[in-house]
Amino acid sequence: MQYGYVVRDNDLGIQTKALNDYGCREIFSDQDIKQVISRLKPGDTLVVWRLDKLANTIASMQQTIDAIHAAGATVWSMNEKFNSGAASKELLYKLMNVIAAAEK
């Protein structure tokens, strides 16, 4: 199942419309990401407008994506057109490590 996750900020309307148009069955808004992850089941996809909607730091984003994968689900980022599934997982982690190193 595809779930959407939006964060209340300046582009909330854009996020919500995009996730609805993409066909997300349910969209979580302003909920703690841990609560959302607890609802995910193997094979589910959590769809976000952009990866940075998952967390405020790269380290937190890595932890969040790890938790999503531990639930058996993946993340699809609409803006980056990136799926965190097995084929792309290693690339995603390499990119996050490069960005984390640049943040220091």
C-alpha cells in the first residue's frame, strides 16, 4: 500500500496535492514519523514530496529510512524520483554520507 507523509510548512498544499494525484491511499499530516512507521507493513511504500520532509538532519534521515526498511517498507521521493528499495539503497546511503560530511 502507498501512504503519503506531509509536513506542515510553506508548501503543504503542493505536497498534499502531489500525494493525492500520485494515488496515496492515506496521507499522514503532522504526525510523528515514528507513529507513521509503526503502521507500515512489508511491501508498503511511504511517499514524500522530498526526502528532507522525513527529517531535519541527514543523521535523522538515515535513522528514519533505516526504521522504514526495518518495517519492510520503502520510501519514494517524488521530487528526487528516488525509491529507497534494494536496488537504490546503497546509492542513497552513499549520497547521505557525502551530504553529512559536507554539513560538518
